[in-house]
Amino acid sequence: MTASIDPALQLRPQPSAFTTLRRVILDRPATIFALIIVILFVLVAVLAPWIAPHDPLAQSILDVNKPPSAVHPVGTDQFGRDVLSRLIYGSRNSLIFGFVSPVLAAILGTSLGVIAGYFGGIADRIISRVIDLLLAFPELLLAILIAAVLGGGFWNVVAVLTVAFTPGFARVARASTLAVKQEPYIEAAVAVGLRTPMIILRHVVPNIAAPIVVLTTLWIASAIRLEASLSFLGIGTQPPNPSWGNIIRDGLNNLFGSPWPIIGAGTLITLVVLAFNLIGDAVRDALDPEASR
Amino acid sequence: MTALIRAENLGKTFGATGGWFRGASDQVRAVDGVTFDVEAGETLALVGESGCGKSTLGRLLLRLIDPTDGTIRFDGQDVTRLSSAEMRMMRQRMQIIFQDPFGSLSPRRTIGQIIGEPLEIFGLARGRQARRDRVAQLLDQVGLPPAYMDRLPRQFSGGQRQRVGIARAIAVNPSFIVADEPVSALDVSIQAQIINLMQDLQRDAGFSYLFIAHDLAVVRHIADRVAVMYLGRIVEVGPKRQIYDAPQHPYTQALLSAAPEPEVDTVSRRIILKGDVPSPSNIPPGCSFHTRCPIAQEICRRDRPPLAQVAPGQLAACHFARPNPIPLGDAA
Amino acid sequence: MSQDLLRLTDVTIEFGPPKKPIRVVEGVGFSVAKGESVGLVGESGSGKSVTSLAIMRLIGGRVVQGRIELEGRNLLDLPASALPEIRGRDIAMIFQEPMSSLNPLMTIGDQIGEALLLHGWRDRTARRDRTIEMLHLVGIPNAEGRLGAYPHQFSGGMRQRVMIAMAVACAPKLLIADEPTTALDVTIQAQVLDLMKKVRRELGMAILLISHDLGVIADVCERVIVMYAGRVVEEADIRTILTRPQHPYTRGLLRSVPRRNHEAERLYQIPGSVPPAGSVRQGCPFRDRCELSVSRCAEEMPPMFRFGSSQSAACWVTAAAEGVAQAGAAA
């Protein structure tokens, strides 16, 4: 009798991950806007050599500080370089920079946080103290400090920001792991005889992934902003290579004579940072399994 | 009769010892000196109210929690001495069904993956297809359509999820299953389905249950023997018929009479206990039940009664348990 | 019928977006007389809690149809500003988890006092006396000394007592209790049920007790309303429900409850499970699980048939077998 299928046995309708995502996006037109910005941003960065109208490094004494024109749509800077081309090439730095540190930090921080949260004890105490210590430093100051010791340059700054972002991920991962560890399904996995590393990979990590992914998107925005700040301060991307931050720095010398570089780079930074923040919010809502009930 | 499980003097104290600011009052004696057997193929019901240590006891037997003292013999082997690797292999023979049908299934894994996991661990169905076939068979055994294999738990109702939990537990053909309040989170009309299913599976496979519950009515149909716990100790244990017809411990009697039943005129015979269950971190001296016991005397506040035989197979820890039981109905 | 304190007529409640509404309660009607104790029984998804919250106008859903009358006044027509006065003074409610309805930062004396003040108890000493009286009534030992205690200082059973004291302090005409003992242990449940009966006896209020447990209902209530999938399927006095239930669902529910006193080889089980909210569009919602169902059950929702002076049930099959008439027509 019990082996036969119950007549009224029906499952609850369940929206697929895709429908949930689509619903979250459609509910908020701002998310569509953000997606378009991000897609354009990535496309421009990848296709920079093909779409930039000029060489971003080519100087021309004759074209110094020109306002926008047909040849130079965003004008030229103090060395006569085409600002549009520099902005297009600058997006490559922002993109690489924006993704590399947060992703590295996510991997490193999640590993540390999960270890601290799952095993507790001495491992937790050591990791937690290091996290607290690192969180006490403002990341910008930390970056300046390390740059002062190691010197500026792209990879040094990537390393600095990775170190600066890691504790945030570790803290979120640790807290989420502590919560997930209390769930009966973890005890169930122990009870069926699953090894600890597999319990962590199969049952802990997938269930703490949502806050980590959200944090990653939000920190992509921060990283882009920080790269601009550091380059502006002269310790990020080194001239003559273009970056949105050093375009603003260079433009500052002639702010009133030729505001175009600053306007261009400033607008782009704002748009892209805003877009990633909006996407972070959307991802958070879409990944929450309870929200789709 | 050979005992499949024999727990001897089993105890668990929670709360760290030592430390500058911790006194003995931070310690919770959740399980205290518990001794009992579970025979092969039988169902022992473990009944008690919240905080009595019944869930802790169930987890101690499976070493999901390590005991503070005492031994657990499984088929003659002391499992408290096994290394964690040896214990993992032992899990093929002892499984658990959880109370919470919502929390006990990993939310991002499909039903097939959840039931297939123990098969994979113990190499019981090698290869993807073999595993899927076995999972389909298990789903069918617990009354779920095998077509649901690739669905996620959140689509299932509480009763359906509990069937999945049961399928996971029986997947490895265990000889012992701890069922930790498997129906208390379910609707009444679904409870009967799950209890009947568990009974049918036991009849076919011959495993033993430790069936944990918070009231006596629900285990009446499935238990062979019943143990009643209060504040970390077993206060009465015996064959089902004697526990229901001639309970000897006043707590068993109160528990038996307290649950309201949809019957006409049952209210008058109810024993209502005074007060609350004391905190397990502050267990009363003497008989721990004396603060609520309707028949407590001076001796109860002073001496803790041992768990002593009151009838063949029936033991009770009460100074006033009668060696020759009189059925409750006649006494009233 | 002038004795009705509360009367629900054809109440239909929807949730979800207005374009794609999910009907959680459909055409529910029943009444509670002054001083009467009525049980509303049903499993999860039956709509019993939603119905009770609708009486207090505390639901997130929409009452799209019907009337909820308290002493002849339709509560659904009242402006929101009139509700606080109704709540507490005329109708009070207690919930499954008392901690969620007690303010953790206020002493229980202040909380009960505040409820009294809200309903016109201006005199400070009178409020204090009444608070002590109520705590004493619900069996809090040393009531006077406990006025300054905070909710977390009480055990689960004691909190539910405090909750009851707070609910009945203003002597409401109706106490709605939504699964008041579900979170409690059996021996504590017995205490609280006893207390509810005592409070009702001494204050003469009506009780609407919502529970999934027919045993709890049988203990406290004189009359029972059985809900299934958002509809009332049977209504009768408690003795009739227990001895001669007419709806197959009520019968199944009664038979599947485990009893301490009889031992069967197997428990009776109702096959299948409760249909998800809003999924039944046509016919009797119980038909898929029903042993008696006939083709008509799939086509048409049965109306309430009158089986006796106090009993009615919505079933085509048992009504035909008993040869009884549709309720409402004669009454």
C-alpha cells in the first residue's frame, strides 16, 4: 500500500533559477541598466585595440588640451593624447584590477573563513585575530603603506588590495559557516559517513556561496574605485599607461582650461561602480533560496 | 537474546570545564548514567519532554556526540574506542532519521544526490547508472515516484521530505536506526503514513529502531519496549504493554495521562503535574522528579532511587514503585 | 441567533499579486456565541490561522469577500484607527510562541499595565491591583513580586501564562488562541489547557481555539469547526464530532490520531497530502484522498448539509446516505 504512489502526491511548483533571475531583473529596471553598463564596459575593455580611434600613448604638440571635436570626441589632454582612447584603454586596467583582487580575495578569504568557522578552536582564534587586525586598517591607507615600502605598480597594488579584501570575505564566510554548521543537514552528512573535506565542499560551500558572490560583486565596484583612487595618488597604474584614476590626476593640472578628461573619467567611474553595486543587490535577491518561495 | 546495542553507564556533560570564570553551574549533565539494550530487530521507544536528554542520548549512540563517560557496544564492539576513520565505516550499519524534515536535507542538492550520497560513500552502487537505479528503487520503497529524483527538497512537503530522509537512512541497509522524533513536525494525517511506512520497512529489512518521541501515544503502535527519560536519566523502562497498562513511575503515569485525546470524557482522569521541568544545569538532589511528583516523601528529596526491577522486564526508579503492579485503571 | 458574538459569513481571503491571486480561504462561515468555546481544527494549509488573523485584521492577504461581524458590526468596514480599541478590549489573541508577542525590554507588570491603560484604566493603583489579580489568576506564584520580571526570566509554560494574563486583563469578550500549546511539553500543555478553561469560567469570555490537535480541542471546546484546504468541511458540537463525524476528512483525522489506550496492528492513514494553497479550482478539495469520492465530487463543491440540530458537513456522499437537506435552507 505504501509502496504505491499516493494519488494526491504532487510537488510544489518551483521557479527555476533562470526564472527567478529574470523576475528579479524585470522587477527592477535599474538592474537592466546596470547590466547594459557592465556588458559595455567589459566589451570596451576587451576590444580596446580595435575600437580606440587613436594610440592612447601618442603625443602631439599640436593638439594639446583640445575640446571635443569630430577627431577627438572627448578632446585631448596636456600632451595632446586622445582622451577617448585613453579612457578606452584605461577601462582595461579597471577591469583587470576590478576582477583580480576581489576574486583572489574571495577564494583566499572564503577558505580561511570556512576553516575558522567549521573547525573552531585554535584555528578559529588565530584566523579571527588576523582578520580583526587587518580590518582595523583602512584599505586605502594599507595600500599606500605597502606601496611606500614595495613601490607602486600594478601587481603590487593587486597584491595589496587582495590582502585588504581577504578579511572581509573571511569574516562573512566564517559567520555563514557557523550558521550552516548548525543545520541538521550537516549532521546528516556526518551521520551517513561523509569525510570532512567533502562535507565542506558539498554541503557548506554551496550554502554560503550567496553572500560570498554578493560580496564579490560589491567589491568589484570598490576595487574599481580604489584603483582610480590609487592611480590618482600616483601609486596605482604608472604613467604613461592610462587608467581612469591617472587621467583625472593629469586633468587636474588644467581643470578649468580643459575639464573634458575629468568629466569623462569621472562619469565612467561613477557609472561602472553604480552598475556593479546594483547588480550585487540583484544577485543577492536572486540567490536567496527563501525569496523564491 | 543478543543485544545489538548495549549502552552502559553512558553519560554526557556539556559545557567547558576549567577556565577562570566558569564554575560547575555552567555544566549541563544532559545524560547521566544511562544503561540499556536494544535487541536486534526490535523497536525501543525513548520518550521524554524537552531537555530530558533523549536526543543527546540518540546522538551518543551514533557518536555524533562523544560521550563523557560510559561505553556503547554495537554487536559486541565498543564503538567509543573506534578511531574516526573506523567510526565512519561503522556508519554503514547505524543510521539516523531526523526530526526536522526541512533542515535535514541539503537545500542545494537533488533528492537523488541526497539519497545517493551514502551509496557513493560505501561503494554500494558503483557507477552513475547503478546508483540512479538503486535510488529509484529506494524512492519507490518509501512511496515517492522515482521521477522526482532530480528535484530539489524545497519542492517537497514535510511528509514527502521525511520519506526522503527515511530513504537516505535505509540506503545502506543498516542494522540500527535512530529515529529522532521523525513525526513530531508533521501534520496528524501525515504522521500515521510515516509511522506505518517505518514499520513496513522494518518488517522487510529487520533493523532495530531507537524511536525518540515526546509523548507516549505516538509510539504505541511502533514500539516493542518503552523507556521514559526525565532530566538525563531513564526513570522507567519495560515492555510496551506493561508501560501502558501498569506504569510504575509517577512521571510515566502523568505523561501517559497528560496528552489530551479526542475522546469523550477523558478529562477527569488526568494527572496534572505542578510546575516546570527543572533546568538540566541545576538538577534537584535525591529523586530528580521530587519537585513535581504528586506522591513525593522525605526520602525522595534525600535519596536517589535506583532503577530496579518491578516486574519481569520492567524497571522503575521510584521509592514507591510496587513490585506487583496494579493496573492504573483499577486503582483509580 | 441574536446571541452571536462573532459571525463570519462567506469570508474569502486571497494572497499574492491581484492579477494571479492565491485563494487561501474560501467562503468560510461560522459563528461564536457569547461565552462559548469553539475550536477551529485543521492541518497546515487549511487556512485556520489566516482566518483567525483576519478576525483581528492582522493578515497580509486581502479579504475579497464576506463579512466578519462582532456583535453585528462588520469589522471589515471599520477604519484602521478604530482597530486598536477592538483589539484587546473586545477581542484578544494569544499565539503559539509567547516570546514573539511579549516585549523583551519591558517588565511584565509594565506590559500588562500598558494594555490596561490603553483601554481606559486611568488609575495607577487600580491598574497595579488588576495586574496582580490577573497574574494570580493564571497561576504565577508570588504575583506581586514578579511584576518587575522580564519575559526571558520565565520558562515557556510560564510565559504562556503571562501572555494569557495580558490577553484577558481587559476582560475581552472573545479570546482567540492560535495553537497556544503546540510549542509546549505535554505536561505543561495540560497545565495551560486547564488554565484556559479556568479563565473562561471565571471571566465568562468566549474562546476561539485554533489547533491542529483534535485532542486539545476536545479538551477545551464545546463546538468544533473543521477546516480543510481553506474551507469549512464540518461543524458540530464536540461530542457529535467525536462519536458521529460525517465528513470523511473528519473521520480520517479522528481515526489516524494515535491513542494511548487502543492498540491496532497499523495506524489508520489518510492517503496523500493536503493540496497546496490555491491549487483546487473545482469540486471537493478532499476528493483525491477520499475513500468515498464519486464523480460528482470532482465537478461541484458540496454545500454544507445539515445532519442534525447541531451538525453540518460538506459531503455529497454522506449527505445522500443520510438523506439530509442543505444547511441554511431550513435554518
